[in-house]
Amino acid sequence: MILGMLAMTIYLEMNPGPWQSVNDGVMGGVSSGRMSESGGSLRFEGQLSLENSGGFASVRRQVDQDLSKTTAVRMELRGDGRTYQFRLRQDDRFDGVAWRAEFPTSGEWQTIELSYDQFIPVFRGRRVPGAGPVAPANIRQAGFMLADKTPGAFALEIRSIGFLDSAGASQPVSAPAL
């Protein structure tokens, strides 16, 4: 008898409603960013500005699912050649430590897989020594940020965001119907 492990993937719904914008206006900047719907995908888009000591645009949402058995996140997306961050937060607070992992994009659809050990804890762009690794059971928020110090328009299309257990990591899974 052969026993195999079943891969578990927990997907976030592809709806712009739960996403909230948090841009550099909180510190005097003038960048803009928002999440919208675009042809069955989500679209994180806006303008990055370095004026008034700004330089970041972000969106985030609450995560209500139990992610305690997950080890990675897999996203199907198409960017604009810029490097974005996927960010996780382990509380419901507006401000505080976030765990970030950067990923480059191209003009083509691509699958990005980030294991939790690739995420580093940061607070306002600076590393936080001693914050520890991502604790999957404590993940309460997920989001995207652009902070590449390059002013101008940006766009990141997202077809799926799935959290994977160890059996599902680095193995192909089909994206849910949009």
C-alpha cells in the first residue's frame, strides 16, 4: 500500500473589497496605490512618488483562514519589470513589524513561490533583529508593497494567492477558477 501526502492550498478570494491602501501619505508623501479588479484578476496599481520624503505604496488585507500548517505562499502574477514585496503581519494592528519577501516581475505571467524562511522582519523599512521567523499560525494580514525608489506609474496583476503546506510547496497546483 502506498500512502501519499495530500497537498493543501488555502487561497485568498480574488475580490478587491477586503484590500485597504496604506501609502506614504501616512508620513507626508504623495504616492498612491490601490487594489482593483481587472478581467478576473486583482490589480495593484498607482503612482510612486519620492516627493515629501515619500516612496512607498501598499495594499493589505485581513487573513481569516487558519494558516498554521502552511510553509509558503504561491502567487500567479504579471508585473511591470519592477521588484515588489509580499508582506505578512502577525497581528491586526495598523503599524508594527511586518515580514517581507521581495520578488522581481516581468511583463509576462509568472508563478512566484516564497517559502516563509525567505521573509525577513522589518519595521518601517528597517530589519528587526530578534523578531523571529514567520509563525504561520499567527498570520493575520497579507499584502503587497512597492518601495523601489523609482518614481512613476506601476501595475501588478494578480491571478491567485495561495498558501501551501509542505506537501504542496514546489509542486504544481492549478489556480482556482476566477
